[in-house]
Amino acid sequence: MPVPRDPVADLRRIAFLLERAGEATYRVRAFRGAAATIATMSAEELATRAAEGTLVKVKGLGEVTARCVAESLRGEEPVYLRRLEATEGTDIGEAAAAIRTALRGDCHCHSDWSDGGSPIEDMVTTAIALGHRYLVLTDHSPRLTVARGLSAERLREQIDVVAAINAALGETGTDFRLLTGIEVDILADGSLDQTDELLAQLDVVVGSVHSGLRDDADTMTRRMLRAVANPHLDILGHCTGRKLVTDTPGSDRAHARGGRAAKGRPESTFDAAAVFAACRDHGKAVEINSRPDRLDPPKRLLRQAYEMGCLFAIDSDAHAPGQLDWLGNGCERAALCGIEAERVVNTWPVEELLAWTAGHATGKQAASRNQG
């Protein structure tokens, strides 16, 4: 049985590393205050509260600090601490900039064919101006009616439109390429919301959960595991489904019209270790969603996915041209978790990216890069 660590020492070490890195004072105080709080509690009370899941109810502990205490008591180095130790001495700004420079494209964006606000051509023009070499068009699938998800007929039409755009680009001599794709709903049983025949024609398939986000952990885990095992899925999109409270201009037409602040939504619960292991074993990428109202997955899960050997895709999830430049948010989070550029699939040349996605459909093994 694992020997418990000293949670007070772990919290103080986190506070020290945050302070040395020049992080916000309130974060440092949160960990130092939590350490002071649990230092007054008996080992028995701490163990009982950890077992009951009530550490977060202790005055002076928040969700993050309570999780760190629970991990320490289980004999585990807290994920938060592991992340800080792994990136100690790293210039995060420089590391994030290096990843951003390495990005060749974006694997998740929307147009006015679904819930985006601009034509496909406008998204392409902006992507080229930003220095992208490729952009994957991933409008929604049929079941997401609120987002005008594409029926099979409309998706076939869009595939032809993409071919025409690429032909026109080729005549100008540019080597930019618009790739076909979809953000397909992961349905309640884990199946994907589009026909296998159409999914097989697409260059990149992002699969995301948009419904039943409050399902229990076992149900959600089974659902996600089946989706990840599907040979047509390439990238697991915004895996926790969380929404952060933000006054960032909205992503869809409703928010764009009203300018309302986005509502917060908690993370879905699932067995992250099992889901990330499946992504690794099937060679699928975990999305680092760059939207300010998502920033999904949270850093603790992002670091866990990294430690388990997953590949990643840093995506904008843009619903308007200006949002294509949100990739820096995801690059910063990748740098904070120590993720190297070569583990990010959209740093790869388009030919390598397409060989990787084609390999899923043919059952080839995962690319060796995810074992680094």
C-alpha cells in the first residue's frame, strides 16, 4: 500500500515554485493558506475527509488545493506539483512562442455552414494571412441541430466546395491547403454522428461530446472509449466539455448577436487514465482547445495525458476569422505542461498529418512520436 506523502510540504513546495516563477500572488497565497489550514488538522481527520471526498468543504481549501492534498495522502506526487517541477526554469513565454512558430495548421474550425459566423473563403483568407499551411474545416454533424449541423447531403456538398477552393488556390500558386473534416458528435452509445462512408472520405475527424455532459463517470468513460476506438476518429475534442465564465465575444450566432457573457459549465467526469490510455494506444490525439471559454483540458489532465504518452492537437475551435489567432492560448498551456512541439500533430507537414489520419482507418499502429 502506498505510503502517504506530507501534504503540507507538497503545498508549500507548490507555493514556493509559483512564487519563484512570478505567478500571481493570489495563487501563492491559496497554496500557502491551504498548507497552514491542514497543518492544524489531525492525520485521522485528513484521512477521513479524503476518503469521504469532503476536503473541499474545509475552510481554506479550494478544489485545486483539496485535490493536491488527496493525491499526497494517496502517496502520489500531486499532478500540479509534477507539472511545476517538470517546467522549472523554463521560460514559458519562449517555449510557447516556439510551439506557435512550429504550428503549420489548425485542425478545428467552423464556418457559416454550421454555427460559425463567416463564409469558408473568409476563414481560408485569414488562415493564409496568419501563416498557416493548412486548415481543417470541421463544421458540426447532424444531431447538433442548435448549431445547424450538416446532414449527409450538405456534407457531400461541402466536400465539393472544398475541392473547388483548393483548385482555385492551386491556380494562384499557393501551397496552402484546405482539408475536409467534421466535428462529429460522440453520441450516447459512443458511436459517431455521421455515416462511415462519409467519415472515410474526410481528411480529419474531430469527435466531441456535446450532450449528456452530466452523465456519471462510468457512462461517460464507456462512451468516450468506444469513440476513441472508432477507426474514423482522429482527434478527441475538448474532452471535459467545460465552459469557463468569460466575457469574450461569443462563438456562435446567438452570442455574436447579443454580446452576452458565456455561462460557465463544470467538467464532465470520466476515467481520464483509461481514456488517455486509449488515445495513446489507438494513436489518437487529445485536443488542446484554445478557446478562452474552454481552455480544455484543464492543465492537470493535460499533464496527465502528456505523461501517458498521448499525441496532441492545438486547435482554435474558431467560429470567426479573428478567432483563428487564438492558437497562442493552447501553445501557452502546452508549454506550461512541458509538451514538446513534435508531440503536436499540427506541427507536422500536411502529408505526414494525412498519413497519420489515414493510418487510423487502415488499423496501422500509432506514430512513434507519441512515445517520447
